[in-house]
Amino acid sequence: MKTMLVNQSMSFIVDRGELILGTWQGIYLCEFRDSPKQRNILIKFVAD
């Protein structure tokens, strides 16, 4: 059920160093585990 509601990867547009989001868009990190563990977040920039 979680995978239907929450994406594991997303793409965003950055224009001149500014993140471009729509009016109702935002970026949130959700944790669904009970025990705290170290997490890694990978950010990859692709030039056009």
C-alpha cells in the first residue's frame, strides 16, 4: 500500500539555481519504520 501512495524517486527542475515547484507541490521525507536507523539520500544533478 505504501508504494502505491509514496514514490521512492522523483525528478525536479532547477532553473538558475532555484528549485521550480508548482503552487501545491512540496518535498517531504517520510519515515515508516519504528526503529531509528541511519538513512542515505542520493541527489543526482543532470545538466541539460
